[in-house]
Amino acid sequence: MIVTKGRQPLVIAALAGVVVFLLLLSKTAVPTASSSSVAQGKVVTHDGHVSTDAISDIQNRTLGFGAILLLSLPTRSDRQDAMSLLASETNFTITDTIPGVFSKDVDEKAYPPGPGREKMATERYFPYLGSWRSHMNLFRYIVDNNIESALVLEDDVDWDFHLRTQLSAFAVGLRQSPLRRPYTADEIANYPYGADWDMLHFAASKIHTAPAPRDKARTVYNDPFRAPTSVVKDACTDRGWFCFIELMKDAGVDEGRRAIVPTFDTVGLSAFAVSLRGAKRLLYYLSYKELVDTLDLSISDAFQKGHLRGWTVIPPIMAEWKTNGIGDSDLKIFDDKFPKGQGNSVGSSAAMHWSMRAGIKSTIEGGSYWEEEETSWKMASQGISGVAGASSPASLAAPAVAAPAAAKPVAAVPAANPGIPVAAVPAAPVVANAAAPGDGF
């Protein structure tokens, strides 16, 4: 574990993340349009304009997206507090909070048409109506404000201490992927994650890839800060949630790598990105036209029918933070069997090695104020006064703060501590069993 002072671990991680990205990009053969060229992180377009490669925008306050939106019920101020702390400690900004909606507040006249309407009218699924309406309001916000892309976070999500580096690795892997058409000059200059998708699934509880012959459509890329396989394996539940090992084996994903697959049947909305075009399509297919099932299953249905296009990461980059199992859910009607949640500070998340929620204690808490000041107070009691401009006693220095510890003490993969081993960064993503370019993605 690295022990440093104040917020230094996060600064080191952010700066080293830039170095990691530059190493990944500089050693990567990036597909480009014929009207542009890429060299040393710069893009020269057909008119001679020089622009920084858009992947570097992942280092900004919105992680390369046009906005970061938090979806949270107005009553869950506890979760909003937690998300503000987490975002601040990861050095990004939640642009706006979209208030969640309670099912009872949805007027019956506004229920969506289609089979989903009848299903959510039943007692068991009635709480899911509010979830549907909450997401429709979010998509409408994106459309109304003409936001080109947004990262959407639910208020119970968790992410890794190295999130920026992980997103940069994903962006480079996607740019190299033959699953989609080569990036245009405009995409290279302005879209860190490309511009051909409706949704990007960064968190999932269940993933089913497309059936044959599309089951081999995947790109494997290097991510030196992916959780070790042992951590990913431990996340799998008896009910089949968060089970990604077989998918990883099928894709040839070993340590330090992830896979990108075309989204087919991905369940889970804890963390996803949506483009402006995607928000319009989601509003159309899930509200204006018809809702075929509950929200998650309706989105999956739209992907399977080819109405939506996007990418899913295996294993996921982010995950739900569970503090009380099913009792965490705001969709459940609680009773003695499913008690309400018990705060945010103690819990776990699936397949997160350097969890921000688990490690935030070490980035926020310092030493004891009373103990730190003891030396100077003893000096004062003895009649020794400090001199302006003189060096302060060692005890007055900023308290040491440890970097977040690993969620599980696993063998050093990719490094022995949560620091950034730049030398360990692989040269370029590896493409395996990829579909032919221009197949619609």
C-alpha cells in the first residue's frame, strides 16, 4: 500500500493515467479516415486544422462525455451525499441530478402503451413503473438539452480507483476494433468513444452475447487495471448474477484484458452512456411507440431487434454497491424478509478490485487532530512560541492518507499496490475473433 499525504494518491493516479493513455495511443495503429492523420496525439484534418486527439478528453471533468447525470430518488439524499463524495475524490463532476419518480406519481393516462403497461399494473411489478418513468425523464432531459453524450450513473454504483485509465483503455480498444467502421476524422478529433453507438454498457448484472454466427464478434483489449480473474470469479452468485468467467473464457480474455462485444442481451443500468441519437430512440421505442416489458428487458428487446446499437464491456468496468442485498433496492416493497438498507459505508461491489467506495475512508480520513497538535501544544504550555515564517514542527504537517486498499488481497495483478505501474502498460490492444469491418457496427 502507498502512504502519501492528503489527496496526493488521486493526483498521482490522474497524472499517471494520462501517461498510460499516451503510451497506449502512441504504440497503437489507429484506423483513420483518408482525410486525416494522427501523430503524437494530434489530429490534422483535411483543412489543415490541428486538434488534440479526443481520447485525451477522458481526463476532463466529465470523463470525455458531454455530461454526467445522476439518477436518484429525491428521498435518497443519503445516496446523493455518497455520490458527491465519490465523484469529488475521483476528480469528476456530476453535471446534474435527475430526480427519480415514484410509481404512484405516474398518472394512469401517462402509462406506456404495450404489454409492459399491463405487466407493471400488477402489484409485483408496479414499483418498476417509476423506474421506467425516471429513465424516460432522463432521456428527455438529454434530448431537450441537446447533449451529444452522457454518462448515466445510478446512485448505488461503484467504480475503480483507476476509472480514467480504464475508460481510456476502453476507448483505445474500441477505436482499434474491426467490429465497427474506421473512425472518421471528426470522430478522432471530437468523440473519445466514437459516434456510432446509442448506448455503452459499463455495468451489468447479466450478459448474453448474440447467438451464432455473431457469437464470435468481440474485440479483446488490454486494461492493466482490470480486476484479477479470482476477484471476478468470486462475484458470481448462486442465482447467476454477475457471472462473467465463462464469457471471458469464450472470448479468450486473460489477466489484464477485457472484451468488447456488440450489445445483444445485457441486463443492468447502474452505469451506462447514451448518445443524443440513443436518447431519441429510447424515448421513441420505450414511450412513444410501445413498452414490451419492464425497462431493462425492453431495452434488451430493442437491441435484439436491431433498433438500438451499442457495446458491452466484459467484465464490466463499474458495478452496483450492495450494502444489504436485495434490501438495497428502491423497487422492492419492504417487509421483515427484505429489510431496508443500512447506510452506504459498509458493503461490496461485484468484481471491483480497487473499489472507490471501499477505499474512500483512506482518502478522506486523516489522523487525529488532537494527537497531531500535541507537540505544539506542549511547546506552548512550556512558554515556547512559534516564530512567523519558521519551520513548523513535524507534527503539524498534513496527515498521511493511504491510497484505497484493494477490495480483496489478491496477488499483485497488475501491480503490488494501487499505484500506476506505467512500465507494465502493454503496447497495444489485442483483437481476437473479430467480425469483419463494416458489418453494421
